[in-house]
Amino acid sequence: MKTLSLALLLAFNLFAQSPRSREVDELNWMEFKDLVPSKITTVLIPVGTVEAHGVTHNGTDNTIPTAIARRIAPSLNALVAPTLNYGITGSLEAFAGGITISDEAYRLFVRDILRGFARHGMKNLIIVNGHGGNSAVLNAMAEEVGRSEKVRTLVVNWWTFCGDLTLKVFGEDGGHAGWNETAMVQATHPQLVRKELYSDKLATPRATPGSWTAFPFPSSIILYQPKQGYVKFDEAKAKEYFNSCSDKIGGLGREVIEKWDLAGLYLR
Ligand SMILES: [Zn+2]
């Protein structure tokens, strides 16, 4: 009985805390002030770039982390920051519509945004990254701001962190704009997947380190392994992958926050 009332009380508190919107873009300053930091201290920051992705849209790296962040925000009692949708596009910049930000500019851009959330009361800054070219700068800036502002930062590269789920769901490895990444778009924005334009010829396996390099890379679908990751457009697998991958990232966020708290690190 006691457990039941406690559970009800917790459920009621969660319900009572649920904000009108979890999107930072949609809150006014009075609502933000009311929520942060007294009720919410975690922000999810989706990060991506604009670059070619086989038969999905050039904003694929923005769409995926944004969809993940929206799905996991309630379970982390977090807000979702506006997506940082320009990034460091590398060897695919030459493909139509690709845009890149210089390293120096990107560092300052990321640093200032992280710092801004820290200064407005966020304690846990969780970056959900959708693009590999950003990773080095994100890691460096997350550490720098964590140290200078005494906040906790976590950077998650979804496609690497969910590599085990790629093998489990598809039975093979994936690739940049390969089956796994295309599936994330198929699960959340099926209208942005142009199946009729697809051909296996649009894909090239990435080179083993030291064997060859090409600039620009000849394909925007870059397979992690030869003969694996060609896109097969299975809707059920796509949904299973998006859901399990999001849940895994949400679980990591909750576990890391719990351990930061347990260790008493940068408590405010
Ligand atoms: Zn991508």
C-alpha cells in the first residue's frame, strides 16, 4: 500500500512537472524561468550538418538526432534545444547542397551555445550528435565548458553507440546513409525517403585505413563493411531500430546522470 501511494505520488509529480512544451524554441522566457533550474536541469542538444545522404534529404543528420531527442526528453525530464543544423561536412561537401562550417567557427559556435545553457541553469548538457565530422569539436567543447562552467556534459554519437543494434536488427553492419541511417529517416519521416531513386551503385564501401583516399568521396552512401549496409527499406525493421536506438540513448542518459549525482559531481 505504502509503495502504491508512493508510486502514485511520483506519477502525480511527474505529471505536475510536465511543461507545456519541451522545445526550447517554443517556450517564452517566463516559462523557461519557471522551469529551469527548479524543475528541469537537463537539456538535450541535437547536432548535425547539411550533406548528401543517398536517397534521404540533405538534413538527415539533423532530423535523426532531433527525433531521438524528442522521444527521450520526457524520460529524462529534459528540454530539447533548437538543433545545431550546420556542422563540419567533410569529403561529401562537393555533393549538391552540402555546406560546411570551418573548424574555428564551429568550435566557438558550439562552445557559446553550451555555455549559454549552463549559465541559464542547465546542469546536464546532453549532445545527441548525428554527424561524425562534428565529433572531435563536440568532445573538446563539451569538456571545456564542463570544466569552466562546472556542468556535466555527455556527447553521444547515435550510429556508433547503436552499432550493436544495427547488427541485431538488420543482421549486418550499416553505413553513412546506409540501411541503418536510412531506416532512422524511414521510421520518423517516411516521405523524405526517395526509394525510387535508390540503386546499390550509389554506395561505396569505405576504405580500410591506409589503403586509399578519395576527395571528394565518390558516393554519399559509405558502407562500413564491404557487402553490408545496402539499403533494403524494411518499415518494421526501421521502426524497431529507431525505437530501440532511442531507448538505448535515453537509458545511457539516465544512467550517467544518476552516477554523476551519486558521485556528487558539479551539484548545484
Ligand atoms: Zn548522416
